[in-house]
Amino acid sequence: MAKQVTVFTKNECGICENVKRWLKWANVPYTEINVEDNAEALNYVKEDLGYQAMPVIEVTDADGIKYDFQGFNAEELAKLKV
């Protein structure tokens, strides 16, 4: 199983757009979930993951282990590039 990447975003978020643009450039498939359109996702990001700002990137690796990070974190994003 390849890595599964989920990007939690919000409307009018420049950093969110930059992360998505980078993932497309790096040919990293991802699923986008806009927390302004999905109250359950917003609650998950805030309550379960503990973040207050977007974007939040959640990664499930090939072994099924999940990890997450926030913002345009170049070091973490580079780990996603195949």
C-alpha cells in the first residue's frame, strides 16, 4: 500500500493552496477535505489531532501508521515525494 495523504484545508487559505500546488508538482496523490464544508472533519482536526490552523496534512504510511503535520513544512512534504 502506498502512502495515503489527506490535506485538511479551509477557504481562502494561501498556505493550503501552496501545499496542494506542491503536492501536484511532486505527483503526490492526495485527498482534500475542506473543514469549512465538513463539521466532522473540523472537529477531528481540532479535537483529535489538536490543531487550530490549516492546512493539516495527515499521512498513513505503507505500514498503516498515521502521522500528521501542519502548514507548508518543506522537510515533511519532501518525505512524501516518491
